[in-house]
Amino acid sequence: MTTPTGTPAPTPQPTGTVHRPPRRTTFASSLRQRHHVLRAGSIGLLTLSLILSRPGTALPRDVVTPVAYTTALLAVEFVALNLLDLNDNSISYDNFEQVLDNPSPREDDDDDVLNLVLHPLMGSETYLRAREGDFGIPGSIAFSLAASLTWEYGLESWTEHPSSKDILLTTGIGWMIGEVRYQIKRYAIDHGDSYFWVDPIWATLEYLDLRINHDEDGVTTIFGWKIPL
């Protein structure tokens, strides 16, 4: 458009709110957001497990051992599953981002052996460690649930979407198996019997002198290394 004098008319300037395209979420910002959510959730569940362990009394006598053991166990399992190519998908940020956008757990198509045997056994392992740390039954259930959620959302989410069935059965059945294991192990210790068959991973670590132990002086031994925790 031109003016009567023949010169170009100035371009009209928009008024009001200027609409800009939405900012794209970067890998770093997504990772930071996910880390904060996961950390808050894990700390919240761990705090709940501590509260439930000894209502109105002192905290459990050993928090470091179950936390250190569970962290190592989850890390070893994640690495082993991916090295052996046992996951449905390879590690991918796309999988991780999809969970970030839609964190609601879904149904999976795993077979019954995995859902009803292996997952509950893993839940019983984390429950047993918390139970031996004097968390009590409610606190140990909360601790096992925290470990399961950490696995589903912090590790396995890099390869597949979190499973509602896994979360439910790992702790729901796992704590009952773990309590039976705990009582059998206590009986074996009281009678001087071997408990390898009821707690093989822990017994093997003890045999190899690689156990995780927290003594009364506040020193934690992890795989032979002494740490003042």
C-alpha cells in the first residue's frame, strides 16, 4: 500500500499480547525436571518409611545399609538386563521423554512368571533389607514401594513405560514373601543354621567379605570400603 504522495505506507504494528510459539523442552531441562520429581518422590517415600517404621520413637537403627544395598542391586540389574539385551527396547531418551510427558503407569504384556514370581522376589529382597534395618513391617513396605517406583520411573523408563502391574505386584506380593524370608532367616540364625537358601545374595556377599554393613560407630562398609556414614 502506498500513500497519496507515492511513498510506501508504514507497516501496521500489532497491538495487545504477542503470541510466541511454545518453548521446546530441551534434554537438559527435561532431565532436571525429571530428576527433581524423582528425587522428591523417593525422599518422600523414604521419609514415610522412616515414620512408619517406629511411630513416636527413634528412627531405625540402620538406614544406610538397605539404601546402599538397594541402590547397588537396582544398578546391577539395569546394567545386566541391557548388556544381555533382555529389555523390549534399547535405552532411549525418547522412551524417557514419553514417560515424562505421561507418567501414568500402564498395563504390560509380561508373562505370569515375570509378574507373579520374579517381580515379587525382587520386592521381597528390598523389603527384607529394610526389615533387617529395623524399619518394622509398615516401614519396610513403604521402603520396598519406594525402591519399586525408583526402578520403574528412574531406570526402566529409559527402555519402556512404567507398568502398573509391576508396581502393584512387586510390593503387594513381595512384602509377604519378604516377611516369610525374614522370619525363617531369624530362626536359622537363632539355631546356628545356614540361611544361604533363604537369603542367597546377602549370604554370598558375606562369604566373599563384600557385605554392606553399618556399625554402631557410624562407619559403613560397602564392598570392603569403609565410609563414615
